[in-house]
Amino acid sequence: MTATTLKNVRPMASATTDLHIVDGRFVADAPETAETIDCGGRILIPGLVEAHTHLDKSLLGLPWYRNEVGPRLIDKINNEREVKVSLGLDPQVQSERHAILAMSHGCTHIRSHVDVDTHHGLAGVEGVMATREKLAGMIDIEIVAFPQSGMMTRPGTSELMDEALALGADLVGGIDPCGMEHDPKGHLDTVFALAEKHGKPIDIHLHERDALGWFSMEEIIERTVALGMQGKVSISHAFCLGAVNRRYVTGLHEKLAENRIHILTTAPASAPVPAVKELKEFGILTGAGCDGIRDTWGPYGNSDMLEKAMQVGMRNNLRRDDEMELALDICTFGGAAILGVNDYGLDIGCMADCVLVDGETLAEAIVTHAPRKLALKGGKVIARDGECVLEAP
């Protein structure tokens, strides 16, 4: 039996108390022999959830990459496929570096979209699966088989997607049925057929804006209903929900809520974003992620989901303390619910996945996002003073 007492801690910024952990779960009492950690009156929150990222893409630890690519989405996609070869990018090493950085910030769960294409085959999925196995018990990693280069436009990719799912990928991914694939029926029929065959959920990238995005979203909703996949479909980015025509968007919100389709936002600075307060009003589960970090697409990002909560707040004009708490909820409980994490939280019986943050209030903790004093996964220390206990390769 392992036992720990967190003394002088404020769960979710409430009154100071002691919390007890036995064999990786929060319990009412711990034996007198339990290890004691004085938390100094800091706030304790559940482990941060990175619900949308790309572990196989990061260039962390490699020489600086001079980015002169663009401006179109397809330019970035085509360039990245080639650069992975010229740089000799190893998806296992890069995904491990990325995951360890996330852990240093108190992240305990990751959903990663991993490229599957005819250029690299299943190398990305195999590499991230190796990292998942290597870091088991320290962080949970969920893998989305992601046809970033398209399936309809690159024959043979759907067969590779099938192989990736059989190999152990957890979800079926998709991307812009109209704007990228130019074949919404073919693309979505393939995505949902793979999900039905393997009995796995779906998470689709949807960058398409305004009416084009609405059309694709309605096609996704239609197939969700037809196959009875309510509660098993997520839409990432969903820029079309940030459109000016709020009346039309409200109609989409109603359909998303009715069919329990989830939204994952990356709160980008350069695109419309779903209005998270409206999503909450409709009861739509919402999570967030840092997307790609330090990669061939852009030099930004550090895999800190507390900082991402601040960015969600900024992009949604969340200024009140209670509004800021919504941003944090999206980066914790919202993401955990979408990933299907069991026993998540700080209540007795929950897994002791948690992180100590500095601040008088949750809002202050978000906007300062100071280095985390301590992060635990199943009661085991994974980071101290902003540094992961594991050394990156």
C-alpha cells in the first residue's frame, strides 16, 4: 500500500484542508505512516487534459526550423510530409519529448491526432504507441488515426486507416470533407464506416468556415444519428460555429446538443472560434487543446493547458472570475468527459491525478500560470517545480 497526505491544500480554491491518497485514489483517511506533503496553501486542481494535439509532429529538441511555408492549409500539409523525411523526424522520440513537456505542466491525459498517409504509412501511429507504452502510469495517451493529407485525394489511405485502427489507434479521425477532400460524401462515409467496423469513436478536424463548415457539420450530424453514434463523435476546431450569423449557429448548437456531439477548441488567434459560453448554455461538452506545438506549421506553443485556459478566456472575452473558471473547466473536466476518463476529479474515490497551482483564486492561477509546484498521476509524482521527473530523450 502507498499512502500520501496533502496537507494545507485548497481543492479548487476552497478552504484549506488535508487530502489523503491511498493506492492512487483519494480516500477519507490515510494511515499515520502516510508520506506528508505540505502544499503551503496552494490550490489543487485535477490533472490538466490536453484534448487536441499532435504528438508526432513536434520539433522539440531539434535545431531551429526556418518556416517559410504557406499561406494555404494544403501548403503546410504537403511541406510537413516532406520535411519529416529531410529532418529524419522520429515520431517516438518527438512524441516522448512533447508528452514529457506536457507532464511538466501538470497534464495527465492527452488525445493526440497522429498522421496516417501513403508517404509515411503507420510510422507515426507506431511511434506514438511506443511512447504511450513507455510512459504508461505517468500519463494516459489516446491516439486518433488522422488522415491529414486526405483519403479521397490519396488512394490507399483509407486502407492504412483501417490498419491503424486494427493496430490499436483509439479513434477515427477526419479532415475538412469539402475544403480538403472535395468529396464530403466519400470522406464522411469512409470515416463513419471505419468507426462502425472497429467500434471506435470519431474526432474530425473541421477548419471550414461559415456556410461550407455548416454544411459539413450537418452531414456529420446526419451520419451520427443514422448510425446511433450519439455521444461518440467530436468535432475539433469547428471554426464555423464562430460565424457572424448567430441564428444559424444556434440551430447547429441545438442539433449538436441533441445528439451529444462534442466540441474541441484550440482557441487560435487567427480564426473564428466556437463561443464557449453558448456551448455551455446548450449543454455541449467542450474540451480544449494546444494543437501542434513547435512544428513545421508554426513556432508557438509549450503544451501548457493552464496557459491554454487563459487563451480560451481571451478569445471568448471571459473577464469575470466565474467566466475564467469556465475556461479552466474546459481544460479539465470538459476534456476528461470527452475522453471518457473514469473517476476524474478531487472527490473521494477519484483517481489522484492532480496538480498544485499558485494563486489566491482559480482566475489568478490561470492568468499567471506559474510553474507547477507538484503534479501527481495516480498519486505518483510526475513533476516538481515545473520539471518532469523524467528526462526527455
